[in-house]
Amino acid sequence: MTELNAEHARQAIVEHTRRLAEAAVAAGPGAAVPTAPGWTVADLVAHVGQTQHWVAEIIERRITDPAQLPAEMAVVPADPREWPAWLSGSARRIAGACSDDALDAAVFNAAGDGRTGGRFWMSSMLNEAVVHGFDAAGAAGRPVGVDAGVAAALIGNHLAMLTSPTWAMQRPESAHAIRGTGQTLQFVATDLAGDAGAWFVERRPDGATWRPGAQPADVTVTGPAGSILLALTRRMPLAGGEASDIRVDGDTGLAQHWLDNTAHVSG
């Protein structure tokens, strides 16, 4: 899996959370979030800030037993003018918790895959800040960009989650839907070189698998890494509209079926 330098990842969490906060204040607490149906901007702020504090506590306490996970959530400021400072605090707390020492320490990994808990949570919190930052920008009518290296790391994280033991247990309908009889998909970033910007998925009878690299596939999705990430997380359409920089070659229906059956519960 493509991984960011840890310090780069920590900085990106703080920076993307800052952008999210600015967009949230501009949009206002009651504004709808177009890319997260049913959510308001206030919901978005609460979700991101509370999750960052919650995960920071897991890492700080080196929790390994899921029965010991924190039971309380941080209190969200009622005044939107206090959101930037509150979100800055939550982002800096989780960035600090993901210290170099913590990344390889024994910590609960909610995906149940081969990553250490610290590395799993750092990738997850970066994903929260980037993807929900895009949500907040959309609510405020603001443009947003995602660095290609950050996007690449999050594409790998996204595919790791979809093929993890926990996904199969908690989202069996999705895990079953993305099985197949050998159908293949690949995603290729135009702004990255080699295997750093290519992901190959095979839908097998016993479950979907993925690996870095490009090879012939039934369908190939090509575009900037940021656009591919936003398409995979259902923030942009697969082709056309805002994501016109994405090209789909081959079995478009296969690619769309993958997206239709890999939604995360939290929007």
C-alpha cells in the first residue's frame, strides 16, 4: 500500500481539518451537505472533531481491547465561531497522538488487517479530514484540491478497508456484492508515476482482492489521483460533470457496480 511519510500525514490532517473548519463556518451550521445526504454542516463538524478526539484517546491509552474503547464523545461548541479553534485542537491532538513511537505500538486496529493500530488510525483520520473537508467545501460552494500523494495513500486505505476482515463482518452485503468470477478493475492516476499511482482489483469467488500496479483489466478508470479518490468515495460521479477529468475504458457497468456497492455507512 502507498503510505505517506508520517510527518506529511500528520501535517495533512491538521491542514485539511483547518480547511474544513473554514468552509463549515462559511456555510453555516444548518447548511445541507450535498455529498453526504441527510447531514448538515453541524453534523459534519461534530463527526470529524469528536472522531479525532475519540481516536486520539485510543492511541494515547494504547487500547488493544475493543471492549475498552472510549464511551464518551467530546462536547461540540454550540457557537460556530468556536468551531475553528475546537477543530484545530482535535486535529492537533490526533496528529500528536500519531507520534512515530505510537505508529508501531500495540493499539486496536478496527479493520482487523495486517497494519498496526497506529498506522490504521492515522490513515483513517487523514481520510476523515480530506473526504469530509471536500463535503464541507461543497456545502460552502468552495473549490477544493487534494495533493496527489495524499490521495494515493487514501485510495490504498480505501481498498484495504473494503477487503478487510472487519468489512466482511460488518458489511457482509457489500463484501458479497463485490465478489465475482475473476472480473478485474484498475485505477490509474495520471499525476503519479508507476505503481505509486496504479491499483488493480480482482473480484474472486472468495472475495475481492487488490494490489498496487497496473495490468490489463476489464475496466480501467484513469484520472488525477484526487478525482479517483473522490469517485471511489462517492463524492464525484464516475465520469462527466465535476469529474470530467476521469476517463473510463472498458466495462463501465462493472466500475459503476463496484461504486454502487462500496458505500461507507457514515456517508
